[in-house]
Amino acid sequence: MAKFNVREQAIAYVTRLYSGELTAREESQIRRWREEQPEHELEWQTALQAYDFTAMLYHPHYKKTTKAARHDWLTWLATAASVSAVSLLVLLQSISPTVIPQSGHVPVAVIATEQMQTALQKTSDDNEFRITERQQPLTSGVWHFETAVGEVSNILLADGSTLSLNTQSALTVAFSAGQRLVTLSRGEVFFDVAKDANRPFIIDTGERQIKVIGTKFNVRKLPHETLLKIAVLEGKVAVKNLVKPLQATEVEAVQALLAGDIAAFSEQNEVIQQNQPQQVSQAQTWRQGIMRFDNESLDHVVQEFNRYRTRKITIIDEQVKNYRISGVFHLADGEAILSALEATLPIRVAVVAEQINISNR
């Protein structure tokens, strides 16, 4: 295989990131490559920006032949001034087999014109999304961490573990000689737990207890959702029910989740899907400020966007809620996401005081 230059390698890695099939080993490989040289990180960020312009949206009312759509896609790529011709060619070769849906619906490209770039720049000053860094200063004691609306915070714990808190999340960390305890009050957290056989890492969500030694996994516990969701990227976790009372003849049940497993728990029930690497990868893309949707309803997409916004989006037409969307979005784009939706869907976006309404066009 021909040796990639730095730019081609960056694009190949970004394409793999967006594929939904990134493994823990590949994630570590990419991280090491980015840290090797400043040039690597620069090309990585450039490739991320380029791929952002390839966000795909489609809805069932849009009809076009595959041949025509292919022509439009190639025409659009030729106008993307922010990426070199070589990079565009590599990017097209990497993603063209996967961006055309098999259902017959044709995706509509978000056009990277000067107007769109101006809109991105204009809204960046008002952007609510941000990534912050914090650190637990001491090895023992009790520490409380929480994030504001639109904030993702990476917290380095004293034992070497890292917690990534998504928007509007809150937890307490209590380290002792015998255990490392995290009490999750609300929100979503990605755990990268340092191994310590003498001090298990325990997460208390109120309904479930999650026990690990060293692993990487995502936990989601939102106020408006009735399910606790866990996605395991690497290692193994044990989940115990803290709510369901045991009968005299019952043995305490502990669910074991392995790398690639996703699970949803209610007070009395659980659903576990094994070997789902794409869904596991998608569950934690928010750490990079990325949201990916695969044929999701506009209603669901808006709910997810609203988690990062103080000025909420409201769909006022029931019909609009059912439009289907597939795409990759950067949360840092702010209002440009709305501009892209309005440009490609038969909807109207109107700003009313501190609220944004979406209606049928």
C-alpha cells in the first residue's frame, strides 16, 4: 500500500471517525498520531472542517435520480474552496460508498458557499458550545463537578482516570483507600477508568450500580428519559440493580457488559444488545462536539440540539416532526445548523423573542 502523506492520513482518520465503526485500538492510534507532530494536529483539524461541509440531510419528500444526485454531489465538491483538490479526491473516494442511502432517498448536500462560511463566522461569537478542561487536585476527599448548558468538560482525576461530562451533567467524586466512588446525579458522562485492582471504580446512578476496574464506556441518565443507557467502548463493566427488591430465593443479579455492548435499563427491566460497535461509537461522538444522526426524526434531532442551547427550538407543526434526517453536525456551528435544515427541508425557521420556531413551509 502506498505511503500516505500527512494530509491524506488525516482525511483517512477523519473518515474512519465518521464511519461509526471506530474501534478503541484505532482511537488510541489516532490520538498518538495527532500528538506526534504539530503538523499532524493541524491537518487533523483541517480535515474535520472539510468533513463538516459534507454533512448530509435528506427527507422522504425529496425525489431525484441517483445519477442526477451524483452529478450534484460532484458539482458541490468542486465548489468547496476550503479543501485542496487532492484532499477532495481522497475524501470522495473514502465516503462515496456510504453516503447514498439504500432506501432510495437521496441525500441533499449542505453547500459550502461563501454565504455559509460567513454565517458560521457570524454565529461563532454567540455560540454556546464549548469544551473545558478541569482537574481533581487531591487523591482523597469529595469533589463535585457539573457542566452548564452547551459545555463539555474533560476532568482529569487524581488516579489518572478521565471523565468527560456532557452538557448539563452533574456528579460527585469520592476517593478513599478502598474504592473510587462516583455518584451521577444527572446527564451524560464518558468514563476512561485507570486500572487499580485494589480500588474498584464504582458509579452510583440511583437505580443501578456500575462497577469496573479499568475500561472506557458512556453512561447517559437524562431527566426527561426513563432509561439509563450504557455503551461500552473498551473493557468490561458489571451492572447491579439497586432498586428491585430481592425475593428470599433469589440471587443478586449482576449484568456483565463487554466492549461493543449497549444497554438500556429501567427500574425493573433491561435490554442488552451485543456487538454493536457502530452504536457504541456514535454514543460518544459528543466528546468531539459532533452529533451524528442516521435516519432520525426531526423531532428527535431538535431534542438533542436543545440540550446544548439556552434559546430552545420548538416544532409547532406536527407534520414537520416526522421528517427524517441523516447527517453529521458540529455543535460549534451554532445557528448554521438551523440554516442548513431550512435550506434542505421544506420548513421555515422563525425567531420569536427568545424562542426559535420551526413550521412547515
